[in-house]
Amino acid sequence: MKIVISNAALNWFKEEMDAEPSSSIKFFARYGGSNPFHEGYSIGVTFDDPIEEAVTNDVDGIHFFIENDDLWFFNDHDLHVDVNTELEELTYDYVNP
């Protein structure tokens, strides 16, 4: 499993969340919403320090990660993060490797 961050998403994190080199951003399962695998759960994103990270990707000095406890949510799929330019919000695709 891997995390793929598009250039547009990287710029979104920098502009909308004020992410900068040395920032750590966690993707996690949150209660509410839906995703292709688990009704009632959706993906969350927040600044956090890793505890037991399972998947990581460092892009332009920003550390993106998923904790071991949240791996179930991704169902062994890669996480591709991009931006919907019309809505100016992040999009998530779950890609079977």
C-alpha cells in the first residue's frame, strides 16, 4: 500500500492547511460519511505526530502517513489524493495495486 499525492493536492495542503516542510499530516478513518468499502466511515485528514505509522510518503518536506490502526479502512488499496478544481477540495481514490 502507498500514498500518492498529486502536485495539485500538495499545493492544496500548503495553501489551505498551511502545511510546510516538517509538517506531519495523517489520513485516518473517521466515523460518518461513506467510502467505497465501509458505509458510515469516511477519510479524515489532520496534522498529527506519528505513533505507529504503517504507510508513509514524504513530499516536498511534508510527511504524509497512515497509522497501523487505520489500515483496515483502506482495504489494501493505495490512496491517491488529488483536488477537484471546481469544488476546490481534496478527492480520494482507492486504487487496487
